[in-house]
Amino acid sequence: MERLNVGMIGGGFMGKAHALAYAAMPMFFWPAPAIPVRHTIADVSEDLALDAAQRLGFANAVSDWRRIIDDPSIDIVDIVTPNNSHAEIAIAAAQAGKHVICEKPLARTATEALTMLRAVEAAGVTHMVAFNYRHTPAVALARKFIEEGRIGEIRNFRGTYLQDWSADPDSPLSWRFQKKIAGSGAVGDIATHVIDMARYLVGEIAAVNAVTRTYVAERPVPNTATDRLGAAPRLEGVPKAAVDVDDEVMTLLRFENGAVGSLEATRNAYGRNNYLTFEIHGSTGSILFNYEQRDALQVMFADDPADCRGFRTIYTGPAHPHGEGLWPIPALGIGYGETKIIECHLFMTAIVDGRQPSPNFRDGYINAAVADAILTSGETDGWVECVVAADAGHGG
């Protein structure tokens, strides 16, 4: 069985998620398409890199990510760093002939994402962007029902992604609140997941009409670069600095196929944890999903008997997408880790088969183009077309 050496750049939250997937994927999907080997990890200092290697099971640690690019024994470069470094690393990795997986959003802007797409396509390497929520079995089951025509012609998509980890103004000014690093706030960080779901399930988005707001103008400056999200301690009595990204976005959507929709995303919704939802209405049925109840997909089919009409719940298991590798009984519990394990399996399979997985950098670029249109619409108070480069085509 082929073994593929992974060089991971970044050892934080997402590094843990990806390392878990490399270790666990062959245990779930056996025979594995290939064995991912946790070869080398890079972080910003030798101490942090050594610590990350010990925590995440990598054999080697380096403090300069370019050593991973220059190492001919590395097959895959995994980018789990803040957004402002994605393009430089991905382009260098592609030019060195490495396969590349990059955390979302792919880049700070569509222009930046397009340079990454063109680099991986010119190099002919396999590439993937880590919009992992679409791999949740219930979400993949929703797509199966849509492709089978079970809910007919899609008319409406309603998507939300609501969190509260940054609602407290004393939560620290991580890089996620700085435009020069993140590119945008709730739009890039979490609304792009809804954009990806909408495109995956309904189709390409033609235009948006958005409202964006920033509620917390400044936040306390932490004394560490470590991003702990909701686990970060509240800071009082320390200097503050400006927030220059959005806290909330609400937008209407027009799809190329004629469907309409809406999207809401914020990290300032007290009481909401990871409230990623969608409800899709079609001409012969509806589908409802809530990520906080990941095993379940609610469906209503118009041809159900009159005395059974209404939403019913399907708990995903062995009979559903990706079920062959997961747990043997429905509703045993699909977690964030399982979505990353599925993502790893799809990426390794694509490398071995010599094709592109879904979602790939093309999807990352198109998602970034929609995000850019939302930000422009928020500034101009009107409909904005989602412009995609003519040679970029459609994603997966």
C-alpha cells in the first residue's frame, strides 16, 4: 500500500483536526487508498514546532515552512495557518510538485484565491480546500435526495451559521478580527461554509444583496498569537486595538438556476454555539439540517400519505453516504472528527486516482468570489453580481 508523507504547516486548532484524520482515516476506511505518514510539522518557532510534533504525532519538527517545501520526500503540504499565509505557501508547494490541502477560506480575497488556483492547475497537482461540513453524512444524503429529484425543483435555500464565542467585547483581538490577516470577519470565517453548502446543494450563486455590521469596534490585545476561539480567556485592563472586519452578515441570494435564498452568519449571537443550518424547499418536498444534531436529516416529501405529512427524521448510518467506513449503527454519533476523517479519505483517494477531489481550489475560489460580492454589497447597499473568471469554470 502506498505511503504518502505529509508536511503540515501550523500546529494549532486545525492542525489537531487534520492530524487526527491522518491517524484515524485508515482505521475507518480500510483498505485505505494510501497511508498518510505524519512526517514533518512546521510552526513559527523551534519550541512550538517540537511541542506540536509531540502532541500531533509528527516525526520531525521545523521552524521554517520552506524546509517542508524543499524536502523531496514530502508528498503532501497541509496548510493550517492564518489566512494571510495560504497563498504564498500553496503556490510554493504547487511549484515544488506537492499535492496541497488548505484550510478555509482558501484566501483573503478572490483575487488571491485565483492565483492559488492557477498555480495548482499549472503544476498539475491534486488540491483540496477544507470545507469539511459538506462531508457530514446527513449533508451528503441531502444532496443525494436532491440529485434523485425527491424534492423536485429547488425554489428556496435558507442558511445560517450562528455562534457566540466573540459576542463578549472582552474576548481577545485574535487574527480573525484583523483584515490584513483574515481578509474579513464572519463573512470569510463562517459564512463561506454556508456559501459552500448552498453551492453544493443548490447550485452556483449569481448575485447577492447584503447587510454587514461590526458591533465591537475594538478588542483587548492578547500577549500570545495562539488563537483559542471560544476557549480564550476574557481580557480586562489591557490595551485595545481596532477591529476592522464584519461581525455579522445577512444577505439575499439569487442562484443561476432561478432559486432564491438567504444567508445569515455571525459570531455574536448569544446562546448559539455552532448553529450551522439549512432548510431547502422544493416543488415536491423540503429538507432541513442542523449541524448541532449532525446525525439527523429532516425530510418532508409531498407524496407522503396525508396522515403522515410533515417533517420526519432520518438518522444516518451504514446505509448512507460515507457510512461504509464509519459506525455500524445509525445515530451512534457523527462528530467534527469524522468529517475530517472523511475529508482525508477523499483527498487520499483523489491523489491515488490522479483526479481532483471536491471541494478543491476551484470551489475555494468561487466561494471567495461570492464572499467578495457580499462584502461589496454590504458597502454599496444593493445587488452585486458574483463575478468568476471565465477560465475558472464551476467547482465540484
